[in-house]
Amino acid sequence: MQREDGVPVAEQVARAAKAGARMVAVYNDKPGVNDDPGGYGAQLKVPTVRLSHEEGRAVLRGKATVTAKGITESPYQYDLLLPEKGQISRNLNHVARTRDLARIDNAYHGDGAMTAARYGKRPWEDFALAYSRPVTGTPRTRVEYVSADPETQWSAMAITPEQPYNNAFPGPDTPHFVLGETKSSPYKAGQRIAHSWGKAPLTGGISAQSPIVRAGDQIRLRVGMTDAARNFSDAYSSSFPNGFATDFRVYRDDELIAQTAYKASGVLATTPEDAGYRVEYDFANNAPGARLSTRTKTSWTFRSAHTTDVTPLPLLQVGYDAALDLRNRTGSKTLRLTVRHQDGSSAPLRRLALQTSFDDGRTWTDVPLKNGVARLHGKGTVSLRVTAEDDRGNAIAQETVRAYELR
């Protein structure tokens, strides 16, 4: 089709699609190139390419062909960062051989599509930018190859459910989990690792990149949601109905000293004396179609006093391993629990207890644990209630309604 002044490209494409076109090539009506869409805010009905006037005329005369092809759900992805050191090479042709790359076997869990991105950062860079792209066909696995270089730090994120691909075409009000890896790291040639995104349950947790620390008489706080692979997402009350609803509270010696329904991140000024602290985070996912981890409550208890250095505080975190499939279901009755401090160190435990519910938390049953391993009895969507305390009195109580599906 030829571009027309005053007629948006989206309108031309819609007409062609209505007439049965499966693809549209729009060429400029004057010599040269014009890629002005003629308007914004309308989504194209079929794949569309823009051509120069000369290219369009050549196609019409049968002197040229436009070919479009692609793989909707490729089993592979390559994230390559190819630095030039000292000077720019005369030969800028590169061959990426898998033996020279690192391989990451990613498992994308859940019920709907996701959006993902990987960030590569060189030593002199303070931050990295990347385009996020839909991971079509989820839940699924994908082999992802990454440049291996000791001076390149990589990190990744996954957003669920999938974000609108263009802000000009906003979708319905939908709350999103923006899950990020626990740290940035370089990779070695031939290295092979596995990673999961969105693996159940999603529970209240702490970011490994922003741990809760104390410096002098200030405590830096940040809590949100973590999945079973320890990816972290800020999660707070949505500005629209049927989204997330959260309540974050901090107590000092049972006195409420901070509370917010919004982003649970900030610096708290406190007193120098030794005191008992309790950090509570309640989360509810009220989005239509939310199936798992619809409600969770977490309470961390610890003691703290004035510090001379930046000091991580001894908050506990619970790890869950339930051998789930990509839809967060399992036929295994075995559940393994691990408890660690937020700095990753193991926690010598004084107490670890588990209760389960198969009626969305209305009734609870005690489940025996042996070395952190439980054998569950029941079928359906299981809710979990875990309490743990280490030998120094630091404790966590965590309840997750509809944690995962037991078949």
C-alpha cells in the first residue's frame, strides 16, 4: 500500500486486514523514506513493514520481494556483549560458538506469558539498560546462551504476567511481579547452570541485593515477594481495584513505629538502645484469575542495637522445595524446608514447625518434620504455615494461602 497524507498507517493496515491481508508493506508516496505512522495509540492488526518509495515501486514491478519469517517460540536465546578492548577491530564480524558461551537453562513457571530481559554491565558502568521481550508460550523452558567474560556482569529479570509490549497500547489494570535475580555475576565459557522464574510459592521476602541493614541508629528496610528460586520483586498496594493490597509494619518493643500500604522500602531512624523489633508484611493478590499465592503474611522478629558499621540484621528466610512442574503442580507429597539468615548463612535452629491447610486457611493441621522434610497428606491447593526460630531468638512466621497444587 502507498502511504497517504492524513491517513494513519494503522487505519490503512486495518482496512487491508479486514480485506484478508496477512501482512502489509506500506511504501512512501514520495521519493525516499517516510516512517511517520501518522498517529499513535492504535495497535496494528497484522505484521507491517515500511518501505521507501523506490523499494515499493520495485515490489509492484515484480523486481523485488519482501519476505518475513520468524520463530514464535524459539527454544533458544542469545544475549551477547562483544567488547572491543584498546581499539576497534578492523574485522567486526563475530562468530558465536556455544563452547565459548555460558548456557543457562531457564524454566518459566506459571499460567500465562511473561516478559524477560538480561542486563550486561562492563566494569566502568554504573547501570545497564536492556529491552524486555515477551517469553511466548509460557510456561516453558528455554536455553539461553550468554557471553562469557570475567569483566562482564550479567543479571536478569522476569515480569509476570506479561507486560503490554508498547506503552502506547495500555492493557487493563494489571498488577505485575517484577522478579530480579539475587545478584549480578560473570560467566565462564562452557559454564552451564539452571534457573527458575515464578516457581511457587511466592512469599514475603528480602532482596539479596538490598538486605535489611543497620548503620548507627538507622535501619534500611526493603521487603517484597520472593519466589522459590529467591528472585525478588517489590510488591505493594495497587492504585486500582482488583490488584495487590499490602500492609507493612515495623514494631520496636511491641510499639508500632512505621507503617505503609505502599512500597516497603526506606530508612528508619531508631534509638541506640538494644530493643526487640518485629517487621510484618501482609500481601494479597486480588487480581482476577490469580490462582496461587493469593495471600501471604510474614513476621520477622529480631533484636538490634547501635552499630558502628553497616551491619546486616539477623532476619530469617524460609526456602521451599516441592519438585513442581512448570504449572506449579506436583504429584510428590514431599516438601523440603530450609531456613537461613538473609546474608545466606545457615541458621542453627531451636524450632521449626509446619502446618498445612487444604481449605484456603480456614483449618490447619500440624505436619511432622524430619531434618526439614515433610510428608504431606491431602490433595488440592495446599496452604502452608511455617514458624522457625534460631538459637539466638531470631524468628520468622510465614503463612501462604494456596502455595501450590498437590495432585
